[in-house]
Amino acid sequence: MKAIQKIVIILLVFFGGVSNMHAQQKFDARLVLVSDAASNSGDFDVRVDIRNNPSNSNSSFDLETANIRFNFDETVIDVPTLQTAHNFNSFSSSSGPNGFTVYDNMTVNEPVGGVAGINISFSTGDRTTVDTNWTQVATLRFTIQDASKDEVLTLRDASAVPRSEMSRDSSGTPVSMNVGDYTNYASYDIVYTGTGWIGGNGANGKPNATDNLKDAIVLGKTTLTNSASVNDLIIDDGCSLTIGPGSYIDVQGAGTVQGAGKLILDADASGYAQLSGAITGNVTVRQHISGTTEWRNIGLPVDAIADSLTFNGINFTYGGGTTGNLYVFNAATSKWDSVASGTHAFDGRGYSAYMGPPHFSTFPITLEVTGTVGNGTKNLNLDFFNTNTASFDGWNLISNPYPSNLDWDVLNDNLSANTNATVAVWNPSAGQYADYNEIAGANNGGQQYIAPFQAFWIKATVDDQALPLTNSDRTFTTGSFFKKPAKPEVLRLEVEGTNGWSDQTSVYFHTLASAGYDREYDSEKLKSPMSEVPTLFSYDNNYNEYSINGLPEFAKETRVEIGFTSEQNIGYSIKKVDADAIDNAIDVFVEDHVTGAFHNIKVADYNFTHSTNYVENRFTLHIIKNTIGVEEEVNEPLRIVAFDNHVNIDFGSLQGRADIEVFNLSGQLVYDKSDVKTDSDFSFRLRTKIPTLYTVRVLVGSNEYTKKVIL
């Protein structure tokens, strides 16, 4: 058999008499190459499809008795045999909807030399309705007689043979074929034939991730539950390809969705589908949303959207007030603007959408938009408005404009020095902003991957900053709709109230970080607007508030000021997160300036009661090396051990007299003893009600020894 590309496929359907008044009522027909012999001899299968022409005034017609004929060269191929009758095969009397026999039979014969005919016999009862989607009629098998010649199926002149009644539209008027309408699909490497895949490297002929050099076409309705990469992709008119949740399709050439065709990226509780590539035509993108009634930050994975935005299952209203449920954040004013009907076009900014009654009342739901999907470079802009008080100053809410994930670790490499290297997304279930920094990891469930439909927060420090997004920032790697493991050097704290709401903050050490703000190592705190949710943060000497705080390289002791705010007069608990990330030689103490407590949170959580009367700078975090029991240098001649409110000093080989002083955290002298003999151990007691950090200083002659102990 010759190469598939040389096959000419043309089709004619013969029909019954048609009045001039209805002569322009058309239907289309096509032949689809289904399978081919592996060599230049053998068989090849062709499927016949028909549909109502989309230009007709009627959207469908009912098929009756039909005769479909082809010309072929008998010296090249033999008379075809019927392999499968689709939709028009015989039914028993009990199968018809009205209890009648519908189609008596389907046969394939050679009524005239060099002509193949498909005969569909209809008697009475319910006819099959054909609409603008392609309807499969039959699959035929041709046997090759002479492999040295091209196989040709040729259009047969309608005037050369008698006409028989073909079909009727919904009004009973006969319908004619749009003569000469055909498509040659033989040049495609991968084909979905309507009944199965052929040509792909995946299971059962499906395309998979290794097919990036192959062109593919879809000639029916099907779903891919595995990921695939193809060169060119065509979704034929009236056909559809659905990419299942958790899978992706990477179109490296050109993608085309023809006419009424559909390319659908599906989603459910298990995940969402993704797409990469330049696609001409509409694509439907979905995202699964579970939970409860909440405000959510959403983005649009399409290039443009009308102000009358609707999603599957949600009705959005506009204009603000008490009825509007769609807002956009205006970074130029640091305020939320309502989306007014007729005034707003999508420009890369993210939305805040209220999902709950009266707009809808049942979870889970599926967000769905249809349009031209985002692809290529998106040159967005970041604004800055300084009110000196608003927690949103400099923050911009940006939409992920693509139907695939953004990788923050890649995107961050292209950010200017005037933008923060931390990304945040609103986590409605936690009532907190979940942030992520490539160096320090995440708080409140943040992560590096930004999903389709997700809007994300990024902070600019000056006005009018460019934010270029490109295809290189995209990835098919997935996370949750909002945990990347914490970095091993990060100390992450969490405060949780008795009402169940919580917040997190992180402190870590880096040789290139400073004690002040660094765009790459620090993340300024983006506070929750919910009154029931607490806020935990650290701050520096300039009162910059941090969610993630990078500090210079750790030595023996570091103090970090911790702020806490809440509008609830309830109990709270501060606890460590990712305890394995904290070195065993390091202790972490929380000093409570209200109660005077000095608590090791590596041993147990710290519980306290909050009052709205308290100032927010309530705590100091002490990160101390070697402070349990004894802190000693290998070469120092004395040992200091603290236990049960007692301090014991072993002078070892030291000779002479010693002076001993003890200072509290504020630097006050709380114990002083002079002229102590060093020929034996010396012990003394300090009366303390709660564990407190002290500094013990011992002077022996001109030598000074200092140790930190907890009593």
C-alpha cells in the first residue's frame, strides 16, 4: 500500500427528490481513515460520518432510508465489506422507543462497477436524529489488489445515478448533501477515530508524553486520562477532547479547535487538568472548589473576559453595594473596587469573589470559563501606594493567566530588585495569607506552585514595576490549589486560639541576610482581615513586620522580637512547627513580657491568655545554643551546672579567689558573691517562680568566664 498521505478520500451521498424551495438545506459527509496495513499490502478501514450542516436553519434532521456511494478503482482495491454499523444497525421490535422496528438493515454492495454503496433501510417508527455533531454511520474495509498504485475513493456525480429518498428535517422536508464536502485526515500521525486511538505511543494507541513530534487529530468525543505531548493538534468540528483531572496536554506546535469542537480541561476533587501551547479557538477550563461559603481570590486562565462574567454554578452580580460579589484590588489606591457592569475588562489583575448564598448554596462546585487561553509573554504591571498604615500597601493581586501552573521559584528569578521575593495566596479555609519564599519555605500552607484560577499576591516597593510572565515560568508540576517542606534551618512558630483559628511566622539564618529588610530573604506580613483570626509576626528595630524573617548567621544567642495581635479575649498556644528542623544543640525560649514567663517551646507549647488591652509587642524569642544544664567550652577549666534553682561551679584546677555575679535578661545584677575559694565546688540558690534565663559571670584573677543558665 502507498503511504497514507497519498490517499484521496472523497464522498457522495445520494438522496431523494428535493424541491427547489428546500434545495439549500444541506448535510455534510466525510470519510475517515481508521486503520492502515503495516506494509504496502493488506487492508485499510474507512469510517463514514454525516452531520447536519451548521448553516442550515434547522439544527437537526431525522435520517430515513439512505444510499451512500463511492467510486473506486477495481484494479487497486476490492469492493469493501461492512465491518461495523454505527447508530443505524437493525433493532429488534422491543428495542425501538415506540416498540417498532426502526432500521431494518444495513448492507454494502457494488450496484455498478467501480461503485461501493452503503444501503440503510428504514421502515417505520423512530428515526435517528442527526445534529451538527458528526454521527458515525459505518466502518468499511477495503482490500488492496495492487500495492504499486494509489488507492483512490472518488466523488460520484449526483446526476449519474437515480436518486432515492435520503432523509428528512424536523418539518419532514427532505434534506440534501453538501456535495463535495470532505476532509483528508491521512496526514496525521495520531488519530482518534471516534471509536479508539491509533498511532500514539501510549496504551491502545493513545498519545503520551513521548509523542511531541507527532501531529494528532480528534474525530469524535473522547477523554484522555494520561498526560500527552504532541506537535500539532486539531479538534475537528463537532468533536471534543477532554483532558482528565491530574493530566496535561502539551501542544508544542499549533493547536486548533474547529467550529463547534471542544477542548476541555476537567477538574474534580482529585486535581485539575493543564494545557500548554498556542491554541486557536475556545478552550473550556475548570477548577474544583470545595469548602464553605467564603471570599476567594481567583484568576482567569483566558486572555479576556467580559464584565458579565459567569462561572458554572455561580451567578456573579456587579456594582458593589450589598449585592455585588465580585471585586478587583486596586494597588494604585490600596483599595478594593467593585466590578461595575459594562466597565471592566480583564487586565491581569486578580478578583475577590464571594461564593455563597444567594449566588449559590451547595459545595463542592466547579468553576468554568471558556475562551482563548493565555499563552506566551504577559507583560503585567505592579503599582505601589503608600498610606503608611494600610497592610496592603505595595501588594498587588495578580491572576495566573495560564491554564497551567506557575512555578514561583522560576518566576522569582526574573523579578526586579523592587519587588519582594515572596508570593502569597489567600487561604480561605485558614482565614490567612499563605506565603512562600524559595529560601525559607512556607507559612500557613503556602507553596511554590500557583494553580490555574488562582490569584496571587506580590509586593512592590516602588510604583510602576514591570511583572513579565512567560511560558518558561510555567510547569505541569502540581500541588494543592493553594506545602512545600520547610527548609532545615527554619524555625517556624504557630499560634492557635481556642476558637481554632491560627497563624504562622518563620525565622531563619542566612549568611547573606541582614538584621533589616532584604527583598530576597524577608517577607513582610500580610495580615488577615478576619476579626476572629490572630496575627503572629516578627519585627526589626525599624518596626518592619515580617511573616518570614531572614537573619544574619547564628552565633550563640539571638533575640527576635515577636508581635501578636487578636481581637478575641481568649486563650492561645504558641508551638513549634517542623521540630526536626531545629538543631538539638539549640533551645528556643519564648519570653512573655506580660506574665514574665520564660518558656522553652522545644519542650512544650506555651499557653497564655490574651486581652485586647495588651500591646502587640508582647513576646521576645530567645534562640540560644547549649543552654540546657551546662554550657561549656571544651578548653575552659571550670564547669557551671544549673539544676533545681541551684547553680554549682566546679573550679577544676583554677587557683586563687573568685568573684561571682549573676544577671537577669534585663541586665540587672541579681546575685553577687566575692572572694570565693576555688579549692572546692561552690553552690548557691536563686529563688525563681518561673524558668528564666540568667548569665553567670566568674572572675578568677584576670580571667573571666561567662555562662548562660536557666533557673
